[in-house]
Amino acid sequence: MTSLAVKRQFNKTYTKFLNNEAKMKDVSKLILLVRENKNTLSESQIKDILEIPQSVLEENVVLKKHKKDESLYFANNGFINSQIPQVAEIGERFLKGDYDNFIFVEILEFCRNNISDVKPNIEYWLRNPEVALRDDVIEVRWQTEFEQDQSLFASILKRVLEL
């Protein structure tokens, strides 16, 4: 059972989705809330909530291109020197500056598919897609679809968090 305090935190974003008023910073906020509440939320709740930003990154946004030195920030968030080959490979791509939206989709998908293993480090790994959605969106593609999806996103949060 999710505590009332956690529900209150997510309710603000849920209401924005419900009223079709959400922006990319609100999608980013979902990731921040997962990071902050990783020890309170169940693995199932985390997986379901992270499906929302994963979908937005796959289908709705174009991110700015980063200079190689800016990419070091992303690489240093638990990716370089990782003992997990897939994670280390993502870190190498960040170091080379060889990435786009889909690297953040890969991160979210990896976290969702391996939640039991990554939960201790999830705070660092989720920081990258959070920051990308908050600071690096230069275009929202298919704005109408994003707006239409907001009711679906609201229903996911309502179901998962019992709002």
C-alpha cells in the first residue's frame, strides 16, 4: 500500500495529466519522484510508472545534440566502469557523444526489465532520462498525440498508485 505522503507527491503530476496540462517537465518529474521514492514504491509500481517517460521519449520528443564534453555528465552517472556489459556500453556511447533519444529509452527499458538488480543504483541511472526530459527537449513531435496520451498516463498513475 502506497503511503498518503507518496500519493500526494504523485497527485500533482497525475492532476496535470488528467486535465491535459502536462509538459515535459512533468514527465521528468515522474522520474524524479520514482528516484526519491525508490524505497517506498514496489518494483511493479516503478516499472509501470517508468513506462510513461519511456513512451514519451520513444514517441514524442526530439532532444538537443550534446557536445562531447557535455556527454561526460551522462557517462558519469553510473555508466562508465560498470560491471554490467550493457550499462558499460551505454557509458561508452555517452563518452563518444554517439547517442540520441533512444539511449534514454534503453536506460529506462533496462531499468524496467531488470528492476530487482538495478534498484540499488536506479537513482543514478534514472538521472539521465530525467535531465534529458527536463532540460534537453527542443521539439515535441506529434503534440496532439502527446495531449491525447495524457489521459492514458493519468489512468496508469491512478491504477498503480491507487489515487
